[in-house]
Amino acid sequence: MQDNKPDYFYQRYRKDIMSSAVPRSGFVVFCVLLVVTLALYPVLRTLGVQIYSAFTGKYVSGYHSLLLVNCPTEQTARDIGRYYWKGEIRDATEILLLVRTKTSLVQRLMTYIIAIHPYDIPEIITFSIDDGSQHYLKWIAEAVTDS
């Protein structure tokens, strides 16, 4: 009977070694998946945004950017402002109109602008004002009516 006791402990000890190998390999797989996911995050996020936009038809904030560029001369602005449209490089003279309004009126203004604008697809981009001169923001609130 004494011979059986060491075998019993030995077998139990071997079982513990084997059972601990499975969680270790699971942990390794988890770590590898975590690293791959983090490495592919930009691609996965872009894909997710595109899928969301395709199914809902809504724009996802932060997907596009607008650059406001100071230029020392009009010629510099023209050089930078050449753009590709319908198969060729074009120069255009455009005037930037800044409309200051309440956020609640943006959709109504966009509808109006689209209705009267000569372009098929006018460039209309909105920015929310997060902070600014309190006196100026108060002036906008007083000057712009909701009607």
C-alpha cells in the first residue's frame, strides 16, 4: 500500500502540470489576439465607420477634416488651391462665406443654401463652437433669432 501512495501523488502532480499548460497556452493566444487587434485598430475602426455609414446613411463625426491655411499672397493660395476635378487640374476663384448662427438653425440654413447655390454639391461644413469670447458669443445669441 505504501507503493501506491507515491504513485497517487505523482499522478496527481502530473495532472496539475498538464492542466496548467492549457491556461498558459490560452493566455498566450489571448495576448497574441490582443496585440494583433491593437495593431489593426486603425483599419478596424475605418472599416467599422464605413459599415456604419453604409447601413445608416449617417455621417460619423471625426472621419473628415478641414484645413484652414494662411497664405502670404494670393498667388501662394492659388498654387496650393489647384484641385483635381473631372479628370483634370483646375483653378477656381471662390469666396469663402462664414455664417455665424445657432446650432439649432444649421439644418434649415443648409437646406436654403443647397436650394439657391449654383453648384450641384456645394461645400457646406459646420463647426461647433466649443469656446470663445463670451462677449462675442453673447452677441451671436442676441443677434440671431430662432425664426
